[in-house]
Amino acid sequence: EVQKLNQQLEEKNGEIQQMINQPPYEKEREILRLQKSLAEREKAQATSDVLCRSLTDETHQLQRKLASTAEMCQHLAKRLEEKQRREKANSDDQTPTERANQVFLLLLYNESSLQALICNLQDENRMLKEKVAHV
């Protein structure tokens, strides 16, 4: 292993000697090439940094929008639930006559439901007659 490392060291020393023995314009050309390569890498790194920052900002913005949307959905779900409870409570509190009137008004706007209205009114009428008979 020591011999192998010594051989690699000799190769590197040979490369260094070649660089030293190169004419000055070759050295300058190599320096310019390395500087150009470094500048390109720095430019690529700067571009990458800008893109990462932009993606990070966009990610945070989307997370905030998602949280806001989730909050709004929860709020709307609560309102819908409350509305359904109120409607159920209202329909439970109505007398049969009030329900019949409400059904009648709703169905006036929809002529195709007239038959359903008649059936409902007949049922309501029958129930009222039964209650009168019971009283």
C-alpha cells in the first residue's frame, strides 16, 4: 500500500512539474479556464438558491391557503349542520296545518308536483279527521 501511495505521489509530483514547466501563456490559459468554470458554478449555485427560495415561499403560501381553506370548510360544515338542525326543529314544531300550507306554497311554483300535493293534503286531511274523531 505504501508503494502504491508513493507511486500516486510521484504521479501528482509529475503533474505539478508539468504545470511548472508549462510556458506562462499555458498557465494563464489554465487559470482563465478554471476561473470561467468557477464563475459558471457560482452562477448555477445562485440560480439554484433563487429557485429554492422561490419554491420555499410558494410552499409556505400554499400551506397557508390550505389551512385557510380547511378552516373555511369546517366553518361552512358547522353552519350547514346548524341550519339542518334548525330546519329539523322547525319542521318538528309545525302543526299539521302549517306543514300543509308550507307544502302547498312550495308546490305552487312547481306544477309537476301538484299530484304530490294532493296526496299530502289527503293524508293530512285523513289525519285531522282521525284526531277530531279521537277528541
